[in-house]
Amino acid sequence: MKSRFAREGGVLHIIPSRRGRGAQRAARILVDRLNELGLPHHRLLALFDDAAEVDVDFSLAHRPRRGRPAEMFDPTLALRLRTLLHRLHPAGVVAHGGDAMKYAVPALMGSGVPLVYCVIGTYAGPTAGLRTWLWKRIMASASLVVAVGHEVAQECTGRFGAPPGRVIEIPNGRDPSLYCPRREPVTGPPTLIFIGALTSQKRPDVFVEVVHRLRATSRPFRALIVGDGPLAAALRSEAGSKGVEMLGARDDVPELLRAADVLLFPSLAAGEGMPGVLIEAGLSGVACVSTRVPGAAEVIEDGVTGVLVGDGPDVIVEAVGRLFDDEVRRSAMGAAAHNRCESKFSLDLMARRWQTVLQRLLRQEPTADPTGMP
């Protein structure tokens, strides 16, 4: 007998773990909004046993034998996933990110179930020929590839050889009712904020260095780091001595953004696709200073809704300092960012594009440019 999920024509979304990273949270938000829009039904599955920061409908709670999930492949997990998929019998599967996709491919082999690969960032792994060949094979196994940004889509078709007709772009989206500008002006010195995982790729250490250099100019301001990760312990002492408040992982990010004046996103390019925090800040009416990572130029109109800079601390310090010194320009950028993100990156717009794509895929209709995107 088919499960209720199968009878509902359910679509199963897979994430690597329940850790509260941007991609995992975004998948949960997408699943919830798709269910609000109606059929087909959607459910979220986590593969690995990790911090329970994101609610899921199913969990394999798998404990890796060694290393991190991104650094290995565990055949036992692929077999467990295949068994679960056989029991649930979904009408379709969406793998969010490479760690989910590399298990979804063998688990669905021979099943005939459509598999969508949601590519959330550019490739950041080793460039050896074998690894590239493997990802080409994984990419070729997808019924459809959904890229979160233009640069991600170009990499899928160029570097990994995905047929252009099977690659579409659906940008990230956030809820404008949750991320919205503050109603009353905040008096006092401006607030500079960093929100993200405390990893070497996100470069919170550069944020601390930028704050240190800005302090030397005698500008009054508040500096906040929101997030957790492997660099937290090493940063804590240095951040405190340089006037940076480390708030850890927080559930009140929308409120913290509403109280901020400038968001600094100093990430390295590799691995980024379309940073959701730039959309969250934009919807909140906060001007952003961001490095030129993939997706940043799609969210930020340089010089209008924020500032795009190079990787070096000097140019970042200069850009942030100018915004600190010009409240009128800072406010105008924030207002323009809100209007841009509300019109281009709302949660409803993203979810309706996904709904159209998945409905056509399950009906086996052509999916080339199914959303009417330019």
C-alpha cells in the first residue's frame, strides 16, 4: 500500500543536516510556502545527525563514519536513503546542494522518479580532473537543474556540461513581512553588522579587522557579529579587544537587521551563489557593503542600493567609512534596496516559480524558461 505522502503526490526535499545554515533554513521556508500554495505536497528530509536548528518532516539522523559530510561518501547512508524513498514513493525529489545531491543520485537510480538539483553555490572543491568528472556525472543525473543565480547557472552549463535546456534560474527569496524596514529612526551612532557562519570562507576575521581600522579613525559606531561556527572561539578574544560584540547564533535576526545601518558581507567568492543575507538586509532597508561574490551584483545595484568592493580590507574600510559619514546617502540606499528586493526577491515570487517548475516537471511538460523570467 502506498504511503499517504505518495497518495498526495508528494515532493521530497533533501538537505544534508538540520544545522541552521542559510541553505537549510531557505529549504524549510520554501517547503512551507509551497505547501501554502497547494498541491503537490512537500516535505523536508535531513540526512545527517547534527544540531537540531531546522525543523524537518523526516530525518535519517545518520552519523558519518569519519570526517564531515562534504568530505566523504558513505554508501550506508545512500542505502538507507534508497530504502526510505522506496517506502515514501515520492512523485519527485529536490536535492538542495551538492551534499544532498550526491546521495540522492544513487538512492534514486533506476526508480524513474524525477530528480531536481538545486545548486545553491558555485563550486568550491578541488579542481582535480577526477572530481570534476564526478560532478559532471552527478549533474547529468538531474532531470532539472535549478540555479540560484546567473553565475551559478553559467558554471553548471559551462564547467559541468549540463544541457542549457535543463538549467533554469530561480533566485533566492525572503518574506517581506518578516524582513522589513524599521518604522522609527534610530538615534545615535550607526551599527555595522555581520551575519553568517563563522568560517574561513565567510571571513568574519576580516570584519573584525575592518572594525579595528575604523576605530582608529575615531568614528563612533557599534559593531555586531551574529552567527556561530568553527572560528567562534578564535575570534572571541580578538573581537572583544577591538570593540566587536559577538552575539552568537540568534533567532531574532529580523529585529537585529531593523536596528542596523550597514551590513558588511566580506565573503570569498568560491562557494557563494546568491547570499540570502543580502536579500534579508535589503528588504530590511539596510545598505550593504559586499565583496563581488557570485550573486551579489544581482541583489545589489552598485552605488544605488549598496556598494560592491574587492577583497582587501582597505577598500572595505573606505566603503563603510563613507556610508558612516553620509547618513542621507545611507538612508537612500536602504530605501532603494528595500524596493529592489521586494520587487525581485520576495518569497512568494520564488515559491510560485518553484511551483510552476515542479508541476510541469511532474506532468512531464517542457521546463525551458517555465517561469517567464527574462
